[in-house]
Amino acid sequence: MRLLCFVLLVAAASAQPSNRGRAIVEQSLAALGGPKFMAMENRVEQGRLYSFYREQLNGLATARVYTKYEQPAGSIATRERQSFGKKEEDYAYLFTDKEGVQVTFRGVRPLPAGQYEKYVDTTLRNIFYLLRYRLDELGMVFEFKETAVFDNNPVEVVDITDAENRTVTVYFHRTTHLPIRQVFIRRDPLTKERMEEMTVYNKYRDVSGVMWPWSVVRFRNGSKIFEMYSESVAINGKLEASLFAPPLGAKRLKGE
């Protein structure tokens, strides 16, 4: 009898971090807007984008990012168009559930080898994508790690691991319950180099009942590589299907 009680206590103790992790994640989903967050059909973010190399600014552009949420199919369930320049037709990147391409006035060019796969992996481990599509996916584990302080904010840290053993560590604000940081490790498929990918989310605002970050900063191995500061964010507007497909009749170019 004592042995049975001991086993039950151990099982309960081991299950507690997982249950707490799941509760924190669900609390975050509610804070982001709950049903309204889940009902997002599309989103348009417009603002300034900065890229960095070795912590030095090496590019900036006016950017407009269109995201369309679809029924899960293929590798990912979203379509995305990243347009740059003052004019929409300057150049853009398109990402679908099947491919990633660059679109310019010259035509449509496939992305360099490995870039689309990296985009898919990053999307699958993005906390907003996880909440939108993968929360109840078979094999998902939500493990509470600790309470801590990040950038002077009290946070609760949760490891989210899927059935393929891909893990992302997410820092949720203890007061607002919003995700403010995520970290995961990736290995370059060619060089096998270990890379730590970190994203910091800030300046949340209410957009049609959905809390969304207007500042996104990304780091690789501790070095800043990307910043996006939105000047406007719109949800569930009317978007033409042509935004998420290469232009009709565009010339198909060879990859670089």
C-alpha cells in the first residue's frame, strides 16, 4: 500500500510541471485574444525592417508583411508575402506550403538551397503558430521550467516539444501572460553548426481584439540579425488571392 502511494505521489509530482506548462500556454492564448486570435484569417503588418551583420546595420527597407491563415495542409498552414520598397512591385518573397520564391520585375526565382526549409522550421516553432495550429497536436509536451526575470520582466519559462523532438523555450510575462521571448537550437544542415535562434516580442497593442507585438527583434548566436517595427497592423481585411501567388505569366528564373 505504501509502495502504491509512493508511486502515485511520484507520478503526480512528475506530471505537475507538464500540467503547469500547459496551463501557462493556455493562459497566454487567452491573453492574446482567445477566440479572436484563433479566428484570424489574415494579417497585414507595415513598417520598417532592419537587417544586421555582425551587429552592424547592413540594410533597411519599408516592409509590408501579409500573412494568410489556411486549413492545415502540406508543410505549413500559412501563406506569407514579404514585400519591400516604397512600391509593392519592387521585390517580394513568397512562402507557401510548398515553396519559397523571390519575385522581382525580372521574374520568379527559387530561394537558395535550404532557405525554404529554414523558414518552415522557424514557422513550426514560432509561438504564435504553435498556439494557432499545434496546441493539441499529438505528441506535444509543455514542460514548465522555472520562474525568472528577462529584461526586467518577471516571466514563466516553458519548454514546448513536439513529436519530432523539436523544442522551443518560451518566456511568458507573469502579469500580462503574453510571450515576450522564444529560443530554440537549430543545426545547419550543411555545416552542422549549432545555432541559437532567439526572438524578442515587444510593444503589444490591441488589434481588433487580438494582442499583437509591434516590435520583433531576432538574434542568432547572441548577435542581432533582424528588427521589424510596425507602424500599422490590420487583421481580417480583404486581401486578393493574387498576393500569395507568383504573378501570372511571370518568367521562371533559375536558382542562384
